[in-house]
Amino acid sequence: MSLSVTIICLNEADDIRACLDSVRWADEIVVCDSGSTDGTLEICRERGARVFVDAWRGFSAHKNLAIERATAEWILSLDADERVPPELAREIQAVVRDPQAADGYTVARRNYFLGQWIRHGGWYPDRTVRLFRRGRGRFLPRAVHEAIQVEGTTGEFVEPLEHFTYRSLSEYLQRMDRYSSLAAEELWNAGRRARVSDLCLRPPAMFLRMYLLQQGVRDGVAGLVLAGLYAAQTLAKYAKLWEKERDGRPA
């Protein structure tokens, strides 16, 4: 049995090298880029990846494009800022060799942010499907927070995937603007409209859920900041949805 690793990227020179090095044991690495200009492509080619450059199709569609180009029996989908530690690599290799394995596997993600591993606030275990048999997994068509749907049985890995997310608060805020716009667009296209309760209640509810119910308080100041950022992102999402309605934009 063989394994393909699929990665999408755009200007990920600071992260892609470590990501690729963590899966050098794979039979194939497929990288679908959308126009990098910072040396990302050269790094990928140096490490033997099959590199493709295409116009951006959106997160789900671009990841599905990478999946379609994979040739191995198993596919491991990664983001450029993720790493597969040795312990998880051994688990993945054991599954790929097992003829009785399930059709897909979820993995927990350890998220690194603000100089520490975030262990609460809903950021851990943050389980998501990443390994699946070719032809049995595909990303659902979503604008943001894309996820793989598996046809068949699923199992779980014990060891976590490492995720070196936003390098700074400034980077988080930049992405927050993009992600909140995509989320508002998705809601708008689904026929959803913003209510006053969405603007008044959802942001503080998000903060309380992350900081208290999901114990973000145990992550110290980082947990407090993260809960506040998510509350702000929730407000931005529904405010942008309200803005669309105010401006009379067609769905």
C-alpha cells in the first residue's frame, strides 16, 4: 500500500520546508500552489514534490484538486503550517499497511499560538479527518472551515498533528478579516440574514463558551486573548452579513 500527501499553499516559504520534511517518508507529495512568489515552489521541488500551479478555486475546491492528482491508495491531507511528528508518522504507516484498516481516520491537532500550545478553549483536541483511502474522502463545498467527508468507516489516531498557526496577533487579525468575509458570504448564499440577537448575543456567548465552558481560562492570558479574538470574529461575521443586507446586494 502507498501514501500520497496533499498540500495547498500560497507564499508559505516560512512553513512549507518543515511540513515537507515531516512527511519525507511518504511515497508521493502533491503540492497545489496558487501563485507563490516567495520561494515556496523552489523549496517544494527541491524536496521532490509534484508541484502544480493553478488559479485559486477556494479552500475546499483547491484541496479537492490536490486529492484528484494524488495517485497512491491512501491520502494524507495537510496544511502548510502543520507537522507530522514521528509518533504520528508511525501510526499512519501502520494503518496504510493494514488491510483491515478503516476508510478514514481523524487526528487531534495541537495548536501553537502566542508562544505556547493551546490546550483548551475548543482548540484541543480539535479532531479532524486527514487520512483516507483514495476515492473515499472529499472536502465538502464550504467557503471556510472546510472538512473532509468520508464514505465508509472511520477510526482515530492517538498521537496528535502539530499545527503552527498564526505567527502573531497581526496575522490573526489579517486572516480574521478574510475568514469573517467568507463566512458571511456563505451565510448569505444560504439565505441567512443577520438579526439584532446575532450581533448582541453571539459574540459574548462565543467568549463565554471558549473562556469558561471550554476552559480557555486554563491557558492563561493566551486563553483570554483567544476567546476575545473569536468573539470579535463572530461580531465581524454577522456585521458583514448585516452590511450585505443593508447594501441590498443580490444573493
